Amino acid sequence: MNGFARSTLAVGIAFALTATANASEFSDMEPVTLRLAHVVNEQDGFHIAATRFEELVEERTEGKVDIEIYPNASLGDERTLLEGMQIGTVDMGVITNGPVANFVEEMAVFELPFLFPSPEAAYEVLDGPIGQELLDKLSEVNLKGLAYAERGFRNLTNSERPVETPEDLDGLRIRVMENPVYTDTFRELGANAVPMAWTEALTAMQQGTIDGQENPVNVIHSFKLFETQDHMTLSRHTYAPAIFVMGMSVWNELPAAAQEVMAQAAQEAAEHERRVNAEMESEQLAELREAGMQIVEEPDIGAFQEAVAPVYDQYGEQFGDYLPRIREALE
């Protein structure tokens, strides 16, 4: 047998042994069904991420881990989902970073306005040591962080007038997530910031009890906010991650091989959702324009950054060394 044949045979044997080992990792595992919940609809990026995660996990565990997806806040709003994970009534979810930061305060460092100059800059920090440290901190509140998907760069909409400068926000009632950094950011910009759950915000916009909200393009598009919001500003004021998160008790019950699959699948599903969001944004903006929404594409970002400087003064030291470390990583 020549060297090439021996090498080929060795590779073949190694591949067969690896395949057998991988197959045996799950052959003795008791099947488990995990309920994955999120609060948005089936057209949203969260659902795209959840669906990709479901496909990867079920394929790689040979069906031993079955993922059932519950969209549209059918199991509760995001705070309710996180509390359910803590006590074991909800298994896992894709949750916006803002509500997660109510459980681990340091996570709110990502909510600081105009922190990330681009999606790529955000990914570098989130997928690196700083992001992993913060995911690991969730274990302190009985949660397991798996990976960062994204809500994306947030933009302002309202039903009253175009917003090009902070002065244009004066007095507008703007829904923000239930997170103090968001609340204080919009108060510094002159708005009447109204913290509330997203499910309540949709009704409030229809009833006119609030004037506007802030969310990424994909949310504005998928929830057809042009029906209640005539104006949009591409402020890109905050990059919002979203987290694949599980209850720690559920995580601990999984065998190590399944845990490894879940963590890797979450990361791959997150990266898949990011790519899809980027591909879809220009098309979504075009459709929003066609639906009659007036879009301010180049607001005075410098004026907005100057207006929110007090937010950094207030919160800059609150997150330990995470803010300076992020800034250093972005240099």
C-alpha cells in the first residue's frame, strides 16, 4: 500500500470513528422539548434567529432536543419571560438587551447612545471577551446567556413632525424600553420618555396616547408602524443586542454534548440573523417610503451626541470598567 492510500485510509477511519462518536453522544440521551419564546411576530429578525437555532439544534442532536417556538408574546412580555426562565416556567428566549439589563445592570453599557459607530464594531465587542464576560454574569441571576443576536441600530418614529435635531423632539411622548438608560437618553433629548412594554406600546400608538417610539428598521417594518407613524428619523442612536438566554436550571439538566450544540447553534443563528437584517434593511426602507412614511436620512447626529453627553456623565462609571474597555477595543 502506498503512502497516499495509507493516508486516505487513515483519514477514512478517523472520519468513521468521529461520526460514530458523534452519533453515540446523543443515542442514550432522553428526548427533551424546550420552549423558546419571543415577543415579536414571525416576520421579525428574532423569529429568523429562533428558527435557524431550532433547525441547527434539532439536526445536531439527532432530534433529541426539540425546540418549540412561541412568538408574538404568547408566553408574556420580555420581563415576564426572563422571570419565567429564572423559576423554570419558561425554558429560553430571544430577548432584547434592555430588559435583560434590568437583571444584570452591567449589560446596560450597550444601551449607551452612539456607543458603536457600526454594526461591525458592535460584533467585535459582543463576540469577544467583553461580550462573553457579560453573558457569563447572567449566571448570577439564575440565567444562562448563549449568544448575541441583534435588535439592531434603533431609529426614531413619530406621528407629529420630522425630527432632524434634538429641538424637534421637544415635548413628544416617546415610548422607550423599560430601562433607565433609554429613559434618561430621551429626556436629555427633550422628549417626554414613556417606559412601557412593547405590547402596550402598539396599542398606545393606535390610540394616540404616545406620539412615537424608537426601534430598528426591521421592527418598524414588520409591525407596519407606518399605519400610525408618519415620520421616521435614521438616528441610529443606539445599537441594541438581543440575547439567546436560558433558565440556568434547564441548562444544567442538559448533558454536556447538548450544551455544546446549543451554544454553538445560538452563535451561528445570531450571525445568520445579523446577515439577514443587513440584507433586508434597504428593501424595508423602500417599502416604508412607498407606504407613505417620510424618512429623515441625515439628521444632525453631532447635535444629538452633544445633547446626550450628560448620560455618559451619569452612567459612565456605573458599569465598572466595561465602558473604558469597550472604548479601548473600538480604537
